Amino acid sequence: MKNRIGILGCGWLGLPLAVSFVKSGYHVYGTTTSKDKLVELENKAINPFLIRLSEVGIDGPIADFLSEITILVVNVPPKLRGNNAENYFQKISLLHQAIKKSTVKNIIFISSTSVYGDIQGEVTEATIPKPVTDSGKQLLACEALFRNDQELKTTIIRFGGLIGDDRHPANFLSGKKGLSNGSAPINLIHQTDCIRIIEAIEKEGWWNELFNAVYPHHPSKKEYYTASCLRKGLPIPSYIDDNSLIEKYVKSNHLMTVKGFRFNTSITD
């Protein structure tokens, strides 16, 4: 009997992930913070739940949602910019408390390579994180919250920069002037490989693991975004010669060397 999958956060990554699991014959339960999206989830054969996490509580039937599933994918990114910045760790702590009251034991927590901060050179899963941003610091704290709970089987995925057919940094950087860090390498991953990695964790039972998830090709930002804009017919960005010292190469060693995972989707257009 297949696991029942719960996806907390059916957004840019969570929704196509849910659809992919449905196509593979799983019973999938997904959450959204928008009433308007409930019908869309239902039309895609995803059992919809209206649930909103905050640092002061959880709005919506979180207990009912958790009671339906055997595996939970936590796909809720921090929102720490602007006037509506939140305490992400407190928000996830409340979720952790709700999980502890349920029968769910298997967690996939979506994190980010931002936990490594500005570490130089090759970065693997064995590298000790040194986050410098508030987002990175809170993500690392949330990782520890789940990984230190011996009653849960939690696998952490630290994704690089997310790109997809409808989401590419070149669209934003096109025509920009005076950009810095042009010599820094990119650390990106395509949406389709993100989905494949999550599905592999469930299928193969890769629990209590930590994975970096970055496509194994690291051209410089200047080289990559210039080429991307040229392919898209967009004005190319220009970079200042700042002799950037940020040369972080995030390696997906555990995925590729230990598990034998191979990335299918190139980050080039």
C-alpha cells in the first residue's frame, strides 16, 4: 500500500510535486493559504486544506490534515523581507508541536543552501553551516528542531537557487547595470529535479538523511546570465569588475555519490 502524502505549501514547487505524486497513484493532501486555490487543488485530484501557519498559531484544520497522511513534506519558505517579516522558527515550532500530536513520523523538510552563508570553496553535506542572513539562521534552527527529534524520521533537502520554465533569474537580471559578484559561481537546480529528488526519498526510504541538491555545473554568474539572456533574446546584464572572492561551489555529494542520483534537467536553456 502506497504512503499517503501531505504537502504543506502547494505553491510554485509544492503544487507540481503534488500533481506528480497523484499521477503516480498516491493519495495526496495539500494545503494552501488561499480560498480561491482550494478548487484548483480539488480539480487536480489533490485533497485540499485551507491552513495558514503564523508565529502565534495555526489557522485551519491542521489536526485533520495530519490525520490523513503518513509522510509530510514541509515546503514553507521563510518570509523575512519587508514590513511583514515573521519569526519563521516560531512558526515552524508550532507546526512541530502539531506533528507531535499526530501519528506522522516521516518528514521531508525543504531547506536551502543559504545555511552555508559565505563559506568559500567546495561545500558538501559535511561542511559546517555558517549562515549570515536571518533566513539562513532560522532555516538552520528549524532543521535542528526536526533532526534532533528522535521520534521523527526527518530528511533535510538543502536546495540551491530554484529555476523552472516559468521562473528564471535571467528575466529579472536582464539589462541590469553595475551588478557585483560576477565571478561567483552559480548554484542552481531545476524544478523538475527538485520533484524527482523528493519522490526518490519517498520511494527509496531515504530517511534521517541530509542532502544538498544543486545541479553539478557551476559557471560564473556573469557567464551564465549573459548566455541565458542572449538565448532568450533579452538585453544582457553588465557586471562591475569587483574581483569577487565569493566562490562557493555547493556539491550534491550524498545524492550523487552515495545514492547514485543523476540530475536530468540542465539549468541551461
